[in-house]
Amino acid sequence: MPRNNKTSLIQKIASQACLTFKNCTSPVFGDNKVFLDQQAQLVTLLSEIRAADLKIAPPKKVCVSSHQSSAVPPVTYMHICETDVFSMGVFLLKSGASIPLHDHPGMNGMLKVLYGKVNIRCYDKLDKADGSESENERQFEPPLMPFQGDDVRRATLRSSGQYSDQSGPCILTPLKDNLHEIDAVDGPAAFLDILAPPYDPDDDRDCHYYKVLQTAEKKSEQSDDNETWLLEIPQPDDFWCGGEPYPGPKVSV
């Protein structure tokens, strides 16, 4: 089906993202039929987007010295647009690069690979409700005694898989798949990223990084084989994100 030349696909995606997330103010909103219908339309549009639509392409192979490569950011970001409702841009990962395990507090998100392949591992936090602790939780002790308090979080591995430009988008919600790590597989990769609402440290939406301590041993029939402990850590020294200009169609929101 030919595309409407008057409106770029990325503009349609931005407009639909605004409609989808403009009234999304709580985690339970994800059960709302209107929201789910709008989200489905956004997924359909995202599934169509390709790198050429944004005028980007995989980088050509270049030979650089180890001194030069140490100064090159492993990940760069192309900013497309941001409003109070959502932010949208493109992350570009160099071959072998990773975005460490991190969270998106109170945020929805969608990730669509544009070129290359990435492996994405998603986790859910298993925070205690109302300060209570079940018998099963009391049996499940942190693996390393020096790590205590809020720095250590109980979690479960929800999903792990590879995504390419032929895959549909990876979707996260405030409660499901909210923490994830992303690794470039067999070369460089790029993906379109939508977060709603955007990160905002002043509104308790700051990015936190985590390290997997170890997977829990199954202690009872109620335990999950994928349960683990995550340690909150500073941003890893070997990860930083540079910026580069977005070359694609202009987006107005």
C-alpha cells in the first residue's frame, strides 16, 4: 500500500503516540480498552517503520585504533521530539555495545529495531506490598550480606529474546518488562525508542542501573525459577551515550 507522501510515517507515529499516552496517568490505565485500542494502532504503525524512513543506515566498516575507539561512545542518541506526554528518538549501538540493565519508573515504552539485531532481557521488580512479607519471601534471602536495604531488589526475569527490523516492537509498561538490558548482536544496531511520559528526575522518573547478583534457588512450589536479586549501582563506567543529529523527516507535536 503506498504511503501518504504528505505525512511521513514518523509523524504519524508521533501523532498516534500523543493520542495513546495523553491520558495515561497510572499503571492500571493499561487495562483500559480505549488505551489498548490506541496502543494497538501505535504498534501497527511502529511495525511498518524502517531505517530508510528516517534516512539512517548501518555504518560502514571503519578501522580505528584502540586509542580512538576508547573515546568513542558505545551508544549514541538521535533526538526526534519530546513533550510532557512522551519522548521519541533513535538509539544507535556500535557492534558489541550494550545498554546496561536499567528501569523506567512509572513509564510506558516501545522499542522498534530499525537495523541490525538486539537481544533484550526484561525484568519485573517484585516489591513487597504494604510492607508485608510472606513466608516464601522470608525464605528468599539476599545472596550477599553486604548488600542491604533499598539497594537490593527482588525481581523476576520475564522475557529474553532477539529482535530485528522484521520483528514487532518490544513493549514495556510501568509494571511489566519495566527493567531491561539491550545488547547489539553480530554487528551494529539501531532502534526507535518511545517513552511515556519522558524521564524527569523532578517527578521521580530518573533512570536507575542494576546488576544481577544471582538467580535464586527454588525453595518452594510457589517460587519462580526466574527469581533473582538486583543490586542498584551507579551508571557503569564503560557505558555512556553520545548524541548525533537526526537526519529524518521533521516531526511536529
